[in-house]
Amino acid sequence: MNEVYLDNNSTTQMDSRVEEVYIENIKKFGNINVIYDKGIETRALLNDAYDKLYDGINASDDDDIIITSSTTEGNNIVIKTFLDKFLNGSEKNHIISTVAEHASIKSPLKYCKSMGMDVTYVGTDSNGLVKIDEIREAITDKTALITVLMASNETGAIQDIKEIAKIAKENGVYFHSDGAQAIGKLEVDVQDLGVDYFSWSAHKFHGPKGIGGLFVKGGVPYTPLIHGSKNIMGGKRAGSLYNNGVAAMAIALEIANINLPLITKTVQDLRDYLEDELLKIPDTKSYVPRENRLKNLVAISFRGIEGEAMLWDMNTHKIYLSTGSSCSSEDLESSAVVEALGEKVEIANATVMFALSKYTTKDDIDFVLEKVKSTVIRLREISMTYAKQEAFSVHLH
């Protein structure tokens, strides 16, 4: 029986070359701070990995790359840096973000509000794009930080990070971007983007889980989230380094950048074929125009069908998809991100994400199409809502 994994914006299969580096370097377990051979060996490994990471995102020598456990940790570090400044007397108590953010931004922002800070959430248009004029208008003399994700894991909408960074700079506001969905799908050059902070996780681009990075531009505010020994990362993030994880992330980043043209062509062609065929099913609609969307993603609603019901049926065929934000798919609330496109709640709840990777084949897609078509017919026959549910509320693209 075929097994097709199409939840690649949630997490990805480790590349075999990355796996090799990961396993091989478990043996390099020495503490980097000691002067005997085991430490020297580990330092050489990490220096090489750091060179790859700096080159991979085009960071300069004046910048820091903090090794973290995940994008979530990186996001928390940045947001809580400005909370720390506020709690220590800074008048700047305002953060601007968007409705399209992941929970790892929204949750620490909620915490900041509970501590007395102000947060403004800017909306998106019906194409999932952040309303840049609203960001400009939201800035006050109290604004400390703007944080906008580079691309949505749910809709795939790609934001104009360069333009937002420019607005932030013109107004003397620091700018962070959650880049969890960017590396491996988009070109990431932090100097060209103009960001002050940029966070990511290796498992989103065929690396291991439990390891990520945070780019911190030289000279910008930074408060450690994890305190401890000063001799790891200059005291910026304490705790012994995950040596083989860092080495594996570095090689995963290198491969991701080499593979970008493949994503741009092969994966995109397969995605377009999948989407074209799915849209032939009556009463279906996909979101965000292709030119504004990640090349590996189709976010689509099947009217009258709950996303969870579709997922469960697909699971019986060993086809793995997601609905809403995969990190919170157990709670059945509709996707706020899809609702922000202008969609009604009951249809936002029915949105399913098909996220391809470099491992997805034409045979996989044909198998998925066959099973989705028969599932839609079956579920609509037993649907209480299909016959009486109103049509979509945003225009078909």
C-alpha cells in the first residue's frame, strides 16, 4: 500500500545525507570548552557548522547566530527581550504583529500583554498578504518591535519582508521575522531582507528536530532567555551545545539552498497539477494566488466537509495531510489565518493543507487525487451541512 506524506509544512523527513552527518557526529561528544583533543575535535566540527550557517543565510561576521531548540524558542527570545526592556523602565511598550502568525508568536505576545505591554495585530487581505499600510499606521513613538512571519504554514502566503523591514528602519523600530517556512522554499539572505532578527527550525527543511537558529544583527537589543554558563555563545544562550544537531542543521541548510531551483520547478509543477485537479471537484476552493504562495502548498476547502473528517479518511489510505495549524490540530477551532482571508468560520474549519516536498512524486499525487475524489463523494453523501451550507464568502481565484 502506498504511503504519501503531504504535511511538510509541519515537519519533514530527514534527508539521508543529513542523517549520516547526524549519526556520525554523535561520536564527537567532547565539551567545546576544554583544551584536550576531544574538545578540539568538537570545536572544529562546530566552527565548520557555523561557517555553513553564516554563509547559508548571508550573515556578516558582526552578527550572531544563536543555536536554539526551535523557532518557538527564537521567537520567545526576541519578544521577551523587549518585554525585559519594558519591565526595566523602557517607555517603548508596543509591539506590532499580524493575525497570520504562528502560536509561538501569539502566545508570548499574549504574555507581554498580561505584563502591561500593548500589542497590535494587523490583518491580511483576501490573498493572505499583510496590509503593509496598516503596519505603517500602527507605528507610534512607543513601538519597540514589529514581528511578521515570512510565509504562512497554513495558507503559504509570502509576505514582503524587505518592504516591512524598510518601514521599521525608517521609524527606528526593530524588526523580527519568523522564518520557519522560508528556508528550503525561499531564498533567505538576511542582509538583503534587512531584518534585525530571523528565526528558524531545522526540521522544517529535512534536518533534525530539537535544533534551530536565531539570527541577531550586530548591535541590536538582546536579553538571554536561558541563563547559565557564560562560555557558551558568549552567555547569549546557556546550556551544552547539541553538537551533532548543529552539524546536521548546517548540512541541511546547505542542501536546502542547493535544492532551491528543484523546489521552484519540480515541486511547483506537481503542486500546480494537484491543485488544478482538486479544483475540478465541484464546490472546492483554494486560497492565495500562486505567485504569492509557497511553491509546495495547496490550502483548499471542500464545501460541506469538515477538515478533520477528510484527514481521518485520508489516514485510512495512509495519506497524511493537515488542517489549520498542525501544532494545534487537536483543537477543533477554525483556522484564524483562513478566517482572516475573509472566509466564513464553517468553511475555514474545512480547510485542508497539502504540503509537498522534494520527495513527493507524480505517482504519489495521482494516488492522492484518486482517494480524495472518492472521499469527497462519500463524505458529502453523509454531510448534514453540504446541501444547506452557503457558498464561499471570498471570490474564487
